[in-house]
Amino acid sequence: MICTAYFNHLPDPQRKSSWPADDYHTIRSWHHSIDSLGLKAVLFHNAFSPDFVDRYTTPNIRFIRVDPGPYLPNDCRWGVYARYLADIDDDYILLTDCCDVTVLQDPFEFITAEDKLYIGDEATKRRGLKTIGGTRWMLNCFDTTGPGDIRRSLPDLRNKPVLNCGIVGGSRKTIRFYVETAARLIQECNPVPEAVAKQKVQIIDMAVANYIGYVMLRGEVIHGHPLHNRFKLKDTRTDVYIRHK
């Protein structure tokens, strides 16, 4: 089972605008690659018309309209996933972004460990990995979580590679733990919806992802090659399961 989400109820802080409605171009690579491989997937949304859904629903890919809730698009997806995944019986699950992900091979040939979290990371141009402390956006993300455990964990995590939750996979048990914990932490950390709507905060799910991976799961994570390519560096290698930007 692969899940993704496409919400446009609030502007995406990274784009400074909301995602357009009924825009197949944005989800094309995700949709086409998964359908071509015959993988089962669900796309949660609040933005597509019935005609659009009818046109792009396939035997492999379903669209489910939901109320995303009060938080920013990236942050609200974890609660949506948690509610849905509570009732599914798939042994392994993959959660991805939908606008910048192409699935090149069946990822469940690689995602096989019961007790590991499979997750994206972020490379540098010099072939190293970005660190949390060396990435200003991540420092701001941790700061936005407020005066709680996530921010207090930062000194111990500054030299850790940035984990990117645009790819999150694992066993049903591991992923249920991840999405339930992420949804709870975001609810605890986020300011009132009015502040979110006024764009006075940024998304915090990346700080939450790193906190879960390194602190709550004690670093039991698998990231990088061959799970995915080098993020956001125009890396077109094909010997990976997922291409992320």
C-alpha cells in the first residue's frame, strides 16, 4: 500500500501559494509510475472534482476526499493517514509526497524489515548529507515546534543527517506508530489555526520526522541509496526504488 496526499485548503509555505485544483500535471509522475508498476495506492485530497477523480482512478489507484483539518497541508496529512491506516491489513506501507516523487521499482522488494523506518534524506552537492544543525530551514523548523521535547532534542541532533519525510515506509506496526505519533506531536506543537492561516508559522513535520527517527525510534532508520536518489540535485540515476525530485 502506497499513500499520498494533495491538499490546497491553505497555502503551502514552501510555494507561497495553494496547489491548484484538478491539476494532473502535479501528480502525473507519481500517478503514472505507480500505476505502471501495478502497485496499490490511495491519494487523499480535498481538491479534485468528481470528473477528475473518475478520469484518473484506475484499478490500482483510488482517490479519497477528506477534510484535511486546520493545519498546513504537509502537517495535516499525518492525521489523515493515521485514521485510514488504523483499519488496513497491508503488511508494509509507503507514504510519499505526490508532486515530486517517481516510483521506479517496486519499493516493497526493499522495504522488508519489521522494525526499521525507511525514510528519505537530503544530500549536499559535495556528495555528503545535509545535517540538521547545518541547515537553517531545519533549525527554523525545530524552533517553530515550541518549547517542548522536540526543540530540546536539537543539541543532540545537530550533527545528524536530515531525514526527509517525503518518503516514509516500513511495516504496518512501524508506520502506524509513526503516523499516530506524528499527528499527536503536530497537534501538541502547532499554534492555533488562526496563526497557521495567516502564514505566521512554517510546516513542522520535518522536525517531527527527525525527532521520531532519531529519538523515539533510537536511530533505527534506513535512508539513502538504494531507497532513493540524491534529493533535489537532479540525480537521474535509475538504480534506486524512488526518485525524489
